[in-house]
Amino acid sequence: MLYFFGWQTYHVLVESAVSYLLMMWTPRDQCHKYVTAFVFTYLSLQHLNSVLYHFGTYDLVITTNTMLLTTRLQSLACCYADGAKNKTDLSERQ
């Protein structure tokens, strides 16, 4: 990843670290809401930056990797929040 994206790799580290800190510091049954809001805001700001400053060029940017990371972190937070519930309170899908 460092070879292809260079200094942009810090986006992966920042998004992951903040998401894990949110899962640690917010209530476990509510952490998925905070993490979801953060990761989608972070990704949206990356896309906005890409449109404003790299529109019409072919630059290899980290947003492709962070789109996948966003879905992974969101699902991790949802699974972590579901793990705090009693089995009787979970739906069939959970």
C-alpha cells in the first residue's frame, strides 16, 4: 500500500484508529451509530477533496481502499454492538 499510495496511507491509519477509539469510549450499545457517522463523513470528505482538487485527472488515490475499509469498520462496530445484547433481544438476522 505504501508503494502505490505513499503518504496517503495515513488515511487508513487515521480512520481505523479513530473508529477503534470510538468503539472503546462510547457506550457499546450505541457505538455503531458513532462509528457509522464518522466513517461515512470521513469518506465523504475524501471524495469531496478528490473532486475539488483532482477532477479530470487520473491520479491513484486512496479512496478506493477507504471505501472498503469504511464498510468493514461499520460492520465491525455493528457486530460489536450486537455482541452486547442478550440472545433473546436479537433478531433472527442479528
